[in-house]
Amino acid sequence: MRIVHVKTEEQLRQAFDVRVEVFVNEQGVPRELEMDEYDESPESCSHFIVLEGDVPIAAGRFKTFEPGVAKMQRIAVLKSYRGKGIGKVLLGEMEEEAKRQEYKQSLLDAQCTAEDFYRKLGYVTESAEPFLDANIWHVRMRKSL
């Protein structure tokens, strides 16, 4: 297994393949909500994929939320690979890259079903109430880097 900071259109397409499988096919998020301006090119934000051999099995990205704060987004692991620590390793690498880019905090909007996962990784819930995003309940969480 290896984590790749996306630099090519092909790698970006691999990230999309994972995200479409998890968010669109599995969770029912409309494709037009899943893809946005930060997906236009590998340079639009910091995209990552996890490869098992040549097969993409997980993906994520981050962008600037506000000065010094990276917003982690679109973190997805294919269903058959969940529970193996891949999401933890991926997010850890994303946080390390954010630190290299001099971000001081990491922020994310976690699906409520994943709140405990992120809490175990040091994130603290800061939203007073859950909110709907793409018809899925989320909470905002933050962590110092």
C-alpha cells in the first residue's frame, strides 16, 4: 500500500473513481454535488490516493479553509478495505502535508457515523448541532496540527 500526492490527470481520475464508488454509488450523493471546482485539476487543491498495487482503494483532498486552516474533504475508503486502518494512514499523510504547507489546524465536516473515528484521531467536534450536507448528517470538527 502506498499513498500518492496526486500530480497527474490519471491519478486524479483514480481519486474520482474511489469517490464516485463511495459517495455516489454507495451513499447516494448526486454526482453534481460530489464534484466541484476543486476537482478541475491536480493543482486545484491537494488530492491524495491510496494504491494497493496499481489499484486505487482510498482518496482524500484538502484545501485552504481560511489562513492557516486546511479543510480535509472527500475522505473515502472502498468498502472492502474499511476497518484496516487505511483511512487513519491517509488522513495522517494529509495532515503531514498540510503541516509542510504551514497550516496550523485541520478542519473537517465529518459524517456523524464517522465522528468517533475522527475523535480517536484527535479531532474535536465544534458544531453545536449536526447539519445536513448532501442529505447526510455531519458535524464540524477541528484539530491542531
